Amino acid sequence: MTLLTLKEGIAFHKAYARASGFNMCKATTTKNRQGVVSFKYCLCNKAGFKEKKKPIKDDSCK
């Protein structure tokens, strides 16, 4: 699949994320030496976050 512009790509990935049941957020942008965007990373809004661990109850101290 080839997209013509960055805006088209972001719109496509937002629509895909919405249809799949999650949200998308934009992350790092990489530019070449002329200042033109080479890469634009789009991530799941939960990327990099771990679920919080439940505290372990220690009943041996009673």
C-alpha cells in the first residue's frame, strides 16, 4: 500500500486503530538533512506501559 502524503498515512492509521478498538498516538519524527520528514512513528496509545502489579498480601505478619 502506498500513501501519497504524511497526512493520508496518519488518517489511515487513526481509522484502522479506531476500527480495531484502540487509539493511536504520534511519536518520534525523523527528518533527513534537507529537513524533510523521513519517518513518522505512530503507536498504540498503550505502547510502552505495563499493567500495574497488584500488591502481594503478606498474611504471615498477623
